[in-house]
Amino acid sequence: MHAPAWLTRVAVAAGLLWLVVTLTFGLMRLAPGDPALLLVPPGASAGDAARMRADLGLDRSMLVQYARWVKGAAAGELGASFQTGRPVATVLAEAAPVSITLGALSLALTFLLGVPLGIVQAVKRGTVVDRALTAVTMTVYAAPTFWIALALVAAFTFGASALGVPAGLRLPAFGLRTPGAALDGWAALVDLARHAILPVSILAAVGAAGIARYARSSGLDVLATDFVRTARAKGLTPFAVLGRHVLRNMLPTLAVLFALSLPGLLAGSIFVESVFAWPGLGRLTLAAIQARDYPVIMGATLWYSAAVIVANLAAELALPLLDPRRERA
């Protein structure tokens, strides 16, 4: 008896998650650097380093360490940070809201900007508008995220300061809130929004540029179909054609784009959080890699890989439901 298709997809997703975390675990242990040497005080003896290594559980074989981590992760226990001694689950829970908020806002703006841009390009194919938007989107999409971040900081923070722009109109470059400012209520919310403009804008601009390219290609395919030509021949307005036929038939493609855009968004958020000093999962992960904090690295890897795999699985399962042919059947 064959298993349901959705159950097979879930099993494949679970296997992929296991493969990612297993490879990460092995690569960390094989990478240069000893966490114990980073934790012992300067001038410590080899015996002190050996005791620290034993305290961290690093004196056991890689296989034993891996078995311990898998057993703990299966029980929801991700261990404690080498640096702080705090539970990894707590550390991740504190940083996750920052990354989730940044990612959700950026992802929403990515599609709200990218899809209309792509449709406009498809409708205006071959015109000056199409060529201009193509040049802009390809330039933004090809530029490294960290380069765009530094360029915008130079323009809207330091550049604005050099030009004498009032402090309230400059865009903050670092942190979530203005240091030393005792704000609450609406004032605190406005201050947080000002600090979020640059990070969210950068991720949204890069994401929208990529989505626009795919949306343009998908829109051109739909516009060339017989049912769109028939709808136009019946006298439907351009907006009705785009809304009822073009956009609806683009939904499966947009679902796939959503799943495909998530890995790039997560990778970009790591650099953006580092540049803008946002205390999210991206910055936490980079700090953990530099400190060889294995439990935090594994916890962050589990978080990121699970988010990407679940998003792809959800998109794959949703594709049959979004197929407009179901409604015409």
C-alpha cells in the first residue's frame, strides 16, 4: 500500500533537515579552532585547556558528541552556550522576534513591490519603461547586500549629518533604539520604526528586484495564453484581465517564489543584522561562529534550515490548491 503523497513529502523534508544539521555538525568539528582555547584565560596551561574541553564534552569522540546532540534535540534540549552557559533555546528565543519581524516586513514588501513591478514590465514589454525597470532591478539584485547597506548608511546617516540635516530626519544606522533615550508609547514606536527603515528597505529592495524578474517572465507566459486573449476580446478592462486571469494564474508561481525567496532573505538578514547591529539570529549566529560556540551554531542551523524546508514544503503542498484549473474543472 502506497503512502499518501503529502506524507512522502513530509518524510523527504525531515530527511533533508537531518542531512543539513548532520553536515553542519561534522563541518564544525572539522573546522580549525578549539572552543576550549578561546574560553580559558590567557596563559592557561595545557591541563586547564584539557579540563575545559572535558567540561564542554569535547573530549569524547565526534560520534558520541553527535549522538548526544541528536538525543537532546529530539527531546527539545539544545544544550547550553559555551560562552554564557545559558540554554540555547532561551538565547534563540530572545533573538528570534527581531529576525522574524525583520523578515516578515521585508518579505511582505518584497512581494507588494516585486509582483506589481513584474506585471508592469510584462504589460509594457519592449518599451522604455520595461527596459528602465529591467536595468534597475538587475542592478539592485546583483549588488551585494552588505554593499547596499553600507552605501545607504553613508548616504542617509553620515551624508545627511554632513549636509546639516536635522537629527530627527536622519536615518539611524545602528541598533533598535536611540541610545540613552527614555522613550515609551508612540515615541518609542516611532523611534523603532526609524531604526527599521534602512534594514527593511535593503532586504525588501533586493528581494523585490528578484521577484520582479520572475513575475515578469510568468506574466508574459500568462498574457500569451488563449484565455487572456479571449477575455480581452470580450471587452474586459485591462484591470479586470490582470486581476481575474493574469494574477490568478500566477499564484502557483508566486507560491514557489515565496519558498525560493526565503533562503535569500535569511542569508541577507545575517549581513544586515551585522551591519546595523540588530540583536537578531543572524548577528547571534556570526558571533557564535567566531567564538566556536557549537551549541548555539547548531541551534541556529536547526532554526534556519527548518524555516526554509518548512516554507518549501508548505509551498509544494499548496500548489495543487492554488492551481486555477481546479476552478475550471
